Amino acid sequence: MKQLKNKLLYWAVIVVIVGIIVLTGCQAKGTDADASDAGTTDEAAVDDVMDINEEPVVYESVYVLAAPDGTPNEITVNVVLKNNGLDQKLTDKTFLTNLKNKEGDEEVTDLGDGRYEWENHGEDIHYEGTAEASATLPVSVKITYYLDGTEVEPASLAGADGRITMHFDYTNQTGSGDDFTPFFVISGMLLDGDCARNVSVTNGEVKYLDGDYLIYGMLLPGVQSALSFDTMELLEDEDVDLPEEMEVSFDATDFKLNFTATLYSNGILEEDNFDDITDKLDELADKFADASGDTADLKEKIGKLKNGGAKLRDGADSLSTGLSRLNDALARMAAADPEGYAALSAQVSRLTEGSKSLSAGISTYTSGVDQACESIDESTSSDGEDTDYETKAEELRTLSAKLKAMKTADQQYNNFSGLEDGKTGGVSFIIETGEISVDTESN
């Protein structure tokens, strides 16, 4: 068992390094594999990962022992209190019980109200405590098992033959809105190559390692929903998928499973370029807003042009009508006095015919203007796919605001079991599910 766990943790370090490198471009993947080459790592790479954040004064490692379906049975927390000087009191605030010094002989005194004081011998304090299994974890894991397409209890799979599917669901339970804290999750397990074959993974990877299948996934549960990616007009044509579930399927013979492990931590928004990203979003929103203003100005000018064309056409029609009436009156007068009005009547008659041509020409011109204006107006309407600039600007502003709020919540989440005011903290979690075997009862 110890060797098996070491293999998984070895690969988990590799996955962490890869995950940090590709985090901003994390996409869902499906993989089928029977065998592939294993990778390697080195101490320098691990040091780079560990040095991303400033070392906290209090650091917690939360270890959860769970049933095969992910339900917590035991929660143990290992705490490190950094010793910054011989003359300083080492105090801590925690709701943990059954406190035990793991690496020294310093005694602890209960000060009440969840506060404790440790003897100071000039060393860091490493202690362990327990929490109620019902305590709320920031990310929960639920594993559902299927045998040949039918949902079954984990215990019934011990020694089973057939197509087994394990569906992992991860739920971020830190809240919503400004309280939402993103967690980067790595989940994995080892399948014995003697009892598993034809392995496929959704939202994960599979590696063939020393006769076993190493399976792992990198997930960001709840982030896609928290950032409203599914409802953003800007992304309606984009395939954005930040996975929060993983599914593993394989053909099993005499099935057994030692454990699954899920590791997760926050702090994923601490990259140096995070502020640059939100600044760029704000700048892009301003550009969309400017484009929206230009469009509104163009539409206003289009309206004036259409109104002017209509007035011009009405004036031409009125002129033609008036000249026709004048021509009729002069025609009657010319009939009564041919010598006095005949020449004038003939000139007005020619003018009337000209006005009709003018009116027809203006009508043709204004009709063309109307069509052109309607075409431009439609292309700049708020219903246009690519021209609703103000909506896009607002979406970008909202996204930037959510990212900033998410970063604030991320920075504020620095403990699980409690932290004294004024102290800095850090925390990570690992959930290990129980064994499924004919020799072991299900947890």
C-alpha cells in the first residue's frame, strides 16, 4: 500500500507542475489508452512550485478518509506553526480536538474559546488534530459506480467482472458571487493492470505505469458557472469548458481498487499577470463602449438623412401638384384669350412636365437612400450579432469585476480549522477513498 501511494504522489507532483503551466488554457479532454510512456521530474521543478506563494505562519494539511463513494468518515488536520523567535509565544486558534504534538515534546495549554498556547523551544510546532466528519469542506467529491450501465453500490463491485464506470462529481461549496473561492483539483487513482483493460477517461488522462494504469484529471469545479461563461454573448460561439466532473470506464476482471485520491488547493489566481488580465478586459470593454457610441452617432445621422430625403420628396410632389394646378388654370384662360395666355400656358406646361420628372427622380433617389439607410440601420441594430457593442462591453466589465472579487475571496481563504487575527495562513486538502476488495468491507 505504501509503495502504491508513493507512486500516486510522485505522479501528482508531475500533474501539479503541468497544471500550473497550462492552467489558463485548461480544456476538457477525453483519452483512450492501453499503454504510454511515463514521465520524470526533478527537485528544482518541485521547488519552483512550492515557492509560488510566500510561506504562511500557519499551514494546514487537511486529510480526509472517505468511503468509496466520497462520503467523509474521518478528517485529520496536520498543522505547522512557524516559530519566528524564542521570545514569542506560539499561539493558535482552532476548532480541532485531540491535539497531538507530532515532532517535539512541547506542551499545549488550552486558553479557552478555541485558543491554545504551545511551549516555545525555538522550533516550529507540528501538531495534529481532528475535525468532525460532517465539517463542510470547500470541495466535495461524489463517486457513482456503474456495472454494465447499471448504478450499483461500491461494495458490490468487489471481485466483479464487466464494464465498470466511475463517475466523479466535484462541487465547490465555498458560496456564490463575491464569496466564491476557486480551487484547482487534481484527482487520480491506480488501476491494477491484471484486472483492468480498455481504459477510457473523460476530462482526464491515463498513463500506463509499471503494469498499472495511472488515471488523473485536473478540474476547476464551479468556476465556469461563477464566471457566467455559459450565458455570455461573447462566448456563445466558443467551446469553453472548465471541467468539474471526470468519468473513468474500463473492462474489469475480478475487480479491486485500493483507493482514489483527490488533492486540491486555492491560490490559483496568484499569478503575476492576473492584474494584467483584468486590466486588458477593462480596456477591451472601453473599446466596445466607444464602438457603441460611434454606432449610436451613425444611427442618429442615418435618421436625419432619411428624414431629409422624405421632406425633399414631399416638396417635389407638392411642387409638381401646384404646377399641374397652375397649368390647368392657364389652359382654361388660354382657351378664353388665346393671344394673351397661350405662350405663358405653353411654358408652364413644359415646367409642369419637368417637375413631374424631377419628382420622379427625387422619389427614385430617396427610395435608394431609404434602402441604404435601412441596410445600415439593420447592421448596427442592437439585435446584430457583431454590433451589440454595449452588451459586450457590459459583459467584459462584469467578467472583470467577478475575477477581481474571486481573487479577493481566494486571498481571504487561508485556513480550514481557524486562524488568529493578524496571522497569515495556507491550506491544502487531500481526500482518500476507501478500498474496494473482497477482503475488505466497504467504508
